[in-house]
Amino acid sequence: MSLTFEQLGKQLDALGWPHRRHDAHTYRCDHKSREGELHVYVRLSDHWLVASVVPFLGTKGDNSFELVRWLLRQNRDLYQARFSADEDGDIVLSVELPTESLDPGEIQSTFENLLRYAVEHRATLRRASGAA
């Protein structure tokens, strides 16, 4: 399935993900959860569909060795997701899908995993980093 930006918007509608255009290639989706609001940016490029919770954990780069080690262990165990740091040093949780043979079911399951991981790990990371 070759996915267009407009088709991505319709897919987000079908998933029940409220969204608004952030830029020419990105939608912003806001989700309320028991761990607070999650801001998910969904970006479509020629070859990749990327969804990222930004920021997942606001630390401004004040990341302890223990937190970084924990993030790396989680990256090993997470399915289709990974933690990283953005240019401000805040923690981001992302999933990436190649657009070459993408189908709506794959988008749905991957995006559901992203939200599940975000809710499951947010409180743990806040405690580990001492961030609010």
C-alpha cells in the first residue's frame, strides 16, 4: 500500500485518533491517559511512517546513567518501538514502519502498542529520572 498524507488522515480517523495537521508531512494526535496527556506526532515520508510521543518524558537532558541504561534495556525488549532523546534532551518514544508494504491492520496494531507502552512506562520513567 502506497500511503498518501490524506490516506493517513483517514486511517487516523478510522482508528479514532483525533488529529490536526502539524506541518506538510505530520499530524499531531493528543490522547488522554491515566498517565497524563500523550502528544503523538505521526510523520509520513517517502519510505517511513513514524509515530512519536514527544516529549515522552521531559528531562531537558538531565538523564542519569541509570535512566539511560534502563532505556537501553527497554529498547531491547520493546516490539517495534524505541526510546531516544530529542534535540532538547527529552525522552521520546517512537515506532517506525516502512511504507513499502504497509496495511491498515499493521498501522493499528503498531499505534496501539505505542500508546500501551507509553502508559505502561511513563510513571516508571518519571520516578527513575526524578522528573515531574
